[in-house]
Amino acid sequence: MFSGKNIVGFFGVSGLLLGSILNNLDIASAKQVNHKVSSIKIAQSSASEESNSKKTVEENDFKFQLQGCLRKNQRVSCNFLITNTDNVNRWFRLNWMNRSRVIDTNGNDYKVKLVTIGSEKPSRTFSRTTLVPGVPMKASFILELSPQVNDFAVLEIEYQYVYDGINSKTNTIPFRDIKVSNTES
């Protein structure tokens, strides 16, 4: 049947084949593990980028999208878009004097100094406009902050809107965990 040479040859070839198969399995497993680790890193990176990018709050047929907060020296500008998601034009007002504010991660409270909506010139306490359905309108808040403040626990925006053609309501929305980015001085 099998001679000594045949048996040695058989096991030698079998061993090479088995070694090659195991080696390929190790490479495939390593690639699979590497792919999973890469996927985890990409997911973590995306989550961290997402936390610093646009934040959205929707309520009362309005969508508020925070675009970010940028610092230049002590002046911080928080920019956002406001979209009327109703199907009719709506009167809208941002209140800022002693109403809209930020609270930093150390619990310090800062009042907004100025707010603008589109090209509207703000009054002493608010800025207002009519929002067209489905069209985002740029808005921004200006604050004066210490250079050490780089994170907000919350940015609260107080707004007012007409809800039935005559009567208005006031509400406050929060944006949480905001990072302040630095711009060139």
C-alpha cells in the first residue's frame, strides 16, 4: 500500500497544504480584525466630528441648526440657520437682551450681547423677520467671553413667534455640549 517514502511524501505535502491554509486563515482573520478596528476608529471619528458639527433642534414648526461657535479674541459668534417648516410665512423674533445666554462647563452664565437674523438690524432687545416656508435664514449671536472659555454646557435661544395669525408665544431651546473654535486673530 503505502511505502515509507509515500507516507513521508503524503504527510509532507499535507503539512505544506495545511500550513498554507492556516497561514491564509491567519491573514484573512487579521484583515477582518483590522477591518473591524478601522471601522471602529471611523465610527469614533465620525461621532466626535458629529458632536462638533451641526446640531439641530426642531419644534413649533421651526428647525434650528447650529453651525458652530467661532472665537476671535474675546468675541464669540455662534451662527445658526432657522427654517420655517410650516407651509405659510411666519413672523419670528429672537430675543437676546437678558434672555438668550450660554452657560460654560464651569457653570458661569453669559448673556448674549447682540443677535441678527438675515440682514435685519437688531433693536435694543430683539431681532425679527418673516420666515418663508422651507428657506433657511442665517442668524448669529455675539458674546464677549474670556479666552479660557472654550466649551459651553448649553446655549439657550429664546424666540417668539405668531402661532395663529394674532397671538404669539415665547419659547427657549437649548443646544448642549458646544465647542468653541478659534479663528485667526
